[in-house]
Amino acid sequence: MRSILKILVVPALAAAISAGPAEAAPILLSGLGSQYTPGEPQTVNVTLPAIADLGSYNVDLVLTSDTGVAGTDFFFDAAATGPAAGNYVFPSSANFFDAANLDAARTQRLTLTDFDFSGVDVIPGVNDQVATVTINTRPGFFGTLSLSVDSAGLILDTPDASPTPVASFSAVQSATGQQASASTVAIPEPASVAVLALLPVLIPLLRRRLVGAD
């Protein structure tokens, strides 16, 4: 009997050890379109990966652009941002808090945070949602926007009295930091589109006039 157990158990243990720990997934941002209409809001969902014994989180999102002024030309709409309406990470969102602050002339930061003294196991598709974030621009702004999670400011702690990162924190932080930023570009104004459409016709006419003038 013992020989049979060794035959069954030892290979299984060896396989588990050689496989090592599963690679953690990153914090995901979804919903940002590849294009936006200036002056119209866009919503982005923030989703956590599987995490054991989560008691509190602090997730910072960073919004940047290649032009314009953060907080004026493009910005997080904190008033329209809130905890996820469904599949929220904790049983209650009563302690949820969000705040937007300027990091630089073209960078704005949004902090999302909450805690639960009991702690929960985050299960994808069950209770993995953090927030629905709203971003917007002024109507005349046409810069490219980039959105990312600041992995350096990430906090995922257990419910222990003293701050203690969850077991998978380093892996989640690393995976999140390796993600590329999500980007979106403005939809051109109808007048701009019309001008671009006429260029193939206008350029030859201009050339003929220039040749005639010579």
C-alpha cells in the first residue's frame, strides 16, 4: 500500500514543485476606445486579478497627453467616477474613496482606495471589479490620451492590523508595470475631414497654377 502511495504522490509533488507558482495577472483597464469625441465622456473599468485575503487596496491611474493642460483640457471626472455597480471587490463600497490630483502640466492622477476589515478572496468574474472611471476633455481638445496604472503607487494589503502586502503583491505589481498604456486619439472635426478629402484634388490644381505662373 505504501509503495502504491509513493508511486502516486511523489510524482505529483515533484511536478508541482518544478512548475513553480502560477504567473500573476495584472490589474486591467478596459472600455477605453481607440478614438474619442472631444467633450464627450469615456468610461473605463478597473479590474483586479485573483488575490487571496485582500483587506485594502490603493490603485492610482495616470492620465497623460502629448499636448494641452491636464485638469483643464483633459481630466478625470471624479464626480462621475465611482465604485463598480456590480461584482465589487468587497461586500460593501461604503468606504470607497477617489480623488484626482495634478502630477505635472500634462499628467493627472486618480487615486482609488477602499478597505474591508474581514478580508476577501478576489475571484475573477465574481468580485474582481474596483471602479468605473470617467475621463473627459474640453470640446476643442484633440490631443492623444494615454491611460495607465501606476504600479509604483499600488497597495494591496491583507486585513492585518499592521500593513502587510498580500502574498501575490510583488507578482501583481510586476505584471501591472509591464503593461503598455492604453491610448485613444480624437475623432477629427467634420471640417478637417472634408479638407483632407479634398487634398488629392487641390494639390494638382495648385501645381498647375504654379507651373502656369512660371
